[in-house]
Amino acid sequence: MKKAVVFMLAVFAVAVLKGENVFSAPGERQLRKYNALFLEAVCQREAGNDVACYRLLERANRINPNGAEALFELAQFAESHNLDIPVLAYLDRAHTLCPDNKDYLFELASACIAMSDDKGVDMMQGLLSDELFRDKAFAMLCSFYESKGDFAKLCATLDRWRPIRDDDELLSTQKLRAAINMGHQQEALLIADTLIEKYPGNKTEYLIAKGEALLALDKTDDVLKIIKQVEEDDETRGNGNILLYKYALATKNKEVENTALRNLILDTSMPMQTRVVAYHNYLDRLPTPERKVLRDSLLTRLLPLHEEEATLYGVIVNQMINENTPDSLMLPIFNKMLDINPSDEFSRLSLMQNALSKRDYAELRRLSTDGLKENATHPLFYYYAGAVLQIQKDEKGALDMYAKGLKYITGNTHTELVSSYYSAYADALHKVGRKEEAYVMYDSALVYNSENIMCLNNYAYFLSLDGVRLDKAKQMSAKTIEKEPEEPTYLDTYAWILFLQSNYIEARKYIDKALKFTEDLSDPENVSLVDHAGDIYYHLGFTVEAVRYWKQAAKMDPTSELIRKKAQSQRYYKE
């Protein structure tokens, strides 16, 4: 329904932009209905019922597409709620229908200026003669010229505005900034001194501006006096550090520069953007070893600080990642970021990856469960939670978890995640004997990522265990060892498929490689690899070697009756 409405509105917008009057005038009955709906929309807006207000405005607009009031309110609503509606077209139409309405003109001009449309400036200039809109128009034009760096026009506009206003602090402040940017430092000093005297409540701001003007005039001794004045008030120490930093740059004093920047980074009262810029200025220019030392020193002082947002930590993390910093140094930051913002998915996933690498499955389960509390629609948390349950041999729990998360996989979900998700789901299905469902799920996983090595290996291995489609299994397994020729798990799978195809000589070649590249052959997780080696060697006639491998496998898994039987009888038995 929503898409249809948006489409209809878009068609209307195109028409009005072309100046077409595509709708006939409504009858008296329709006008009464339009007026009633519009008034009710206004009432709902005042009551804070935004949804009801929007729907009523839409209905009113459909009844009377030439109703300027509804068009204007729709535009205002869309702008404040970031809706996909052509705001400019609606405002333009409302102004066209009611050219004498200055509210419509002002909002249209503001929208045009926001989109860097010069006709908005012309419209706003026309409003300078209107007593009701004059101040707003001046303010908008001044902001526009300042944002564009057109200080000449800014000053000209300020000069036109100044005689009109009794309270000229705002104007003087803008004139001060313009004078500094235009290089009129003497004028800036005069304005700053006037503002300091007239508005002591904002004294610090004007002292800083005065200090900047003095720096431009190379009066560094006077700047130090200003800095001292600023620092007398503890609440403004951050601003003093900004001026101190500028002073250090002007005098090329690296020690003072570093002190000022470090103080700014650690000052939680300063805007976050200021702190981020200070951080980059402090560290980015340094060689990596020196940067790491200073960063570690900063982190020691930053981590205990209470932060409302994790922006600064995010900047630090990105830098550390780019430098391949060890996880041990990054984990405290990830934990801090997660404490500050539990919905920080990047930090949570980083901690989950770390827990997985350490086989800390309890921590992995905790992180994934908490992640689902924060975002119950993210498939990745279901994926990790399901994986933990599989590792803990809770196949039913894993299946339930995967099934819950499946509905949150959409067309926007990353294809690699979809492939990994389906592959893990397939593993769980096969474990509980739902083999054909598992094979369908594996095929789906490979549709999303045909190079998913883990999926290719597991799919091939399960096919070999089931003794079906061995040619397909061999083809998939060959891909994995082509990609990772030294991965023991993939080599073992390929060797086992060759064994089932009675190609024992080739099977031995690959099982030997798997044994060679296995770091710890005593690890119980490698029991299948060692057992397979025994089976392959037996069929090649190397009974002594085969029995040695079977006995080793029996020690690794004392619960396997089949392996024990082969080791004791020194004969091969098929599962």
C-alpha cells in the first residue's frame, strides 16, 4: 500500500514540476471533506499523533490535489520525518497555488538553499523587505554565505541587517568570524574587544577569537596572555587547549602542540568531533612504533573514562586493525565500546570471533544470546548461537536456533552470510539424520557462494559417509584442496573419497599430506584422520602401519568399538 501511495505522489510531483494542472477542481462537497480532513490532521499533529496526521493529510491531498495547505503540511512532515516524498515539488506547488503566502515562500526558499539552488537565494532576498520574515531571511542568508565561505557577501548582508536589530551579539559574532577569515585582523580585534566587554557571559568564545586574530598578526606573546586568561576558568580549559594548539603550530613548538592535543583527546567536555580530529593530528603523522607507544599511553587513560558514545574508540580500533594489532590489545577497547553501547555489533562480533578462536564456547554463547536481545533480527547472532549449540552437541537446539533466524534472511543479507548460514543449518540437519533436507540446504548455500570452502568440504564428506554421489563429492572436495592445499581437514576428505572409489594409491598420497600438515596428531579432534590413514594403508597391504594408526586412533577415542575392533584383530571392517 505504501509503495503505491509513494508512486502516486511521485507521478503528481513530476506533473506539477512541469506546471501541469492534471486535476480538475473539486466540487463543494469534496472541498468540505478536504477541509474537515485537513483540520483533523492539524489537531492530530498538535496532539503528537504523527501517523494519524500523515494519513489524514494524504487523504486530504487525494481529495483535493490543489489544496495548498495539505501540500505544505505534507512537505513539512516529510522533511521532519525523512520520508521519501519530493519536498521541493510540494512546496513549489503550494507556493504556485498561493503566491502571496510568505510562509510557503520562506520554506521553499530554505529548501532551495539547502539544495544549493541559487533561486532560493533570490527568493530569500525578496523576503528581506517583509517585516515578519526579515530576521529569519537575514539569518538564513548569513548562514548560507558563511557555509560557502563567501565572507564578502556575508559582511554586506550583516551591514544591511545590523541597523534593524537592537540585540546585535549574533551579528557581531558573525562579523567577527568573517573578519578573521577575510584577513581583516585589526577589525577582528576591535569587534572581539567590544564583544568581551558587552557580553561577559560568552567571554571565552571571544577571547579565543581574539587570540586567533593575534596569531595571524604574529603577536605570540599577547596570545599567551589570552591563553592564561582562558585557563583561569576550569570550565573552559578545553577551549584554551584549542588556542594553545594553534599557538604551538604558529610557533612550531612540537612539545606544546602534543600537550594541547593530548589534553583535547582526554577532555570529555569537548565535542567528540574535536577530540577525533585532535587524535588524528596527534598520532597520524608519527611512525608506527612511536604511534603505538603514544596510543597505548592514551588508552590507559581513556578506558576508565565514562563516555556517552564510542566514536573515539571506534577511530582507535580502525587504526589498530589497519596495523594488524594483536587481539590481546584490542579486546579491552571492544569490551569498553560494548559497555558504552550494547548494540555495537562490530565490537560484539569481534569479541565473538575471539571467543570462538579460543574455544571459549560459554563466552561465545553469552555474547550471541545478549546480541539477540539487542537485535533479534540479525541472522549473524542466530548463526553463532546455533554454532555454539552444535559444538556442544545440542543438535536439536541448534536446529531450532537456525530455524528461528531463517526468517530474518532477506534479499539485503550479505550473500556470504547466507551461504554460511545455510551450510551450518545443513550440517545440523545431517547430524539428526535429515539427510536429503541437508543436501538441499547445501545446494542452496552454494548458490549464494559457490566458493564456500567449508560448505564444499562438509557436503563432500557427508556424501562420502553416505556412499552416494561420489563423483560430485570428489569434484567439490578437489575445489577445497585447490584453494587450501595444506589444510589437513580438506586433504583428509579428498583422500577418503578416493579410498571409497578404490583409488588407494592416490588416497595414500593425500592422507600423507594431511598427516604432515596436522600440528597435533594426538588431538582427539583428529581421530577420523588417523583412522582413515589406517584404512588406506591396510588396503595397500601395509598392515603394520595400518595397525599402528588404528591403535593410535583407539587411544584418541576409546568409545569407538569399530576402531578398537580393527586395532585388536588387525583387520579392516567397514562401518
